[in-house]
Amino acid sequence: MASNFQRQLPPFPMNLILIQPEEVQASEVRLTGRRADHLRKILKVQAGDTVRVGIVNGMIGIGIVGAISRNEVILQVTAETQPPAKLNLALILALPRPIMLKRVLAQATALGVKHLFLINASRVEKSFFEASPVKDNTFSPFIENGLEQAVDTIAPTVSVHPRFKPFVEDVIPSLAASLKLIAHPNGGASLAERASSVKTPGATLLAIGPEGGWIDYEITKFQEAGFQPFSLGPRILRVDTAVPAIIAQIDLVLQLNSRSPEINKRPAVSEV
């Protein structure tokens, strides 16, 4: 724990300083580059200050600032707090254009998505699979941005599937889920209606299509795999808007569904 005399810093844009496990040597870590610049230039830390840190795929804790130089900040690290629980949700996303993918990776990570499957679809441009970060498998910087934002340390898994039919027919059957949903403007039912039958939340599979939407063949294949189409209403949303909006709604609906028996057991309020 930090001593009383250590100056506690207010919340900051990089809400968590992420540290790779191998960077910690005898509880000490030497930060350079973006993280050191953030501490020195944005937070303007001084020796003895306490900042929030997290070990990638490990615990969350504090770092006490030691020596500060022009290019380096040294922290004494103690990490003993569990990161927040993940959503029991896997996102199947038709691969968006690179600039949008970078935003979605950060958003999905911040929301606590467990797994992210980037798949092909008829209206996905083939060039997207040749662009960075997909071609170079350089997802980490954007995932780390999401972890820093959400004060989390556990990264979601990300896999790329350039062939639609093998993914639907071979991969999806191997994924256990109590709720399978696919967003579609002509879904016919609301998300709440589709999720209303789930009283005990389990794993959820959520499929979101490309900017131009799914074609009929793709919707049919998803339905054959057990997915239920739903609509968010008459407004057509961009992918980077739809992803957080839908995930937040699913989380809320399932929480309310799981609490409904308790709510129903509450005694009625007597009239006076």
C-alpha cells in the first residue's frame, strides 16, 4: 500500500500503465517511450508519486515513482488485485476497413469482449485482409489502448478467418453458447425480444456485419447455425457505433433477465 505522504494522482487518460511481465525485475520496472512520456509530460509525476499499473494478463496494482530521467521512469511495482471480469461474449465481426478496425479493437477490448473473430463476407473488400494490422497481425497496440482505458489487463483473443463458409460450418459449431444473435436491419425482432428467453446468462455469440450489411445467403447460413436475427430499429449505424451499442444492450438485457426471478419475488407494496 502507498504511504500517506505519497501524492495520489487524479484519474488520467491512460487509466492504467500496462507492463509486460518480463519487464518487472525484483519488483522494479524501467519505462521508456510512450509510457514514460505520458508519466513525465502528461501526469508530470515526481518521485514518490503513486500511479496505477497492470501486468499484462496478470494483476492490477500500484507503481511508486522512483528515479526520473529524460528518457526513463523507474517504478516500484506491487500488483495484487484481480482485473475486472470479462463479458461472456464472443464477437464475430465482418472485417471492417483498417481505420475502423483499430477503433473497434479498442472499443471491444474496453467493453470486456472475450473473443473476437474477424471474418470475411460478400461485402468485405478483399484488400482489407492485406492491410495492416490484419496482414501483419499487429493488433496489440489497439487492444492495449482498450485495456488502458478500461483498467484491465486481460486481452481478448483475436483470430482472422478469410473464408466465410468454413468459418460458419466448421468453427461456429465448436463454440458453445446459450445465445446466438446476428444484427440485421430486417431482423424482425428487437434484441430484448431475442434475448428474453435466456434466464441464466451463459456464453453469447454476437455477429455484426460489414457496412453494406449481410447478404441473404450469409443470413441463412448463420440461421442454420442457430443464430437469431435482430434489429436495432430504423437507424443504420456505422460498425464502430453498432459494436459498443449492441454489446452494452446485450449485457444490460441479460443482467435484467437474470435478476427477474428476484424482482418477481419481491413483496407487493401495500396501498395506504
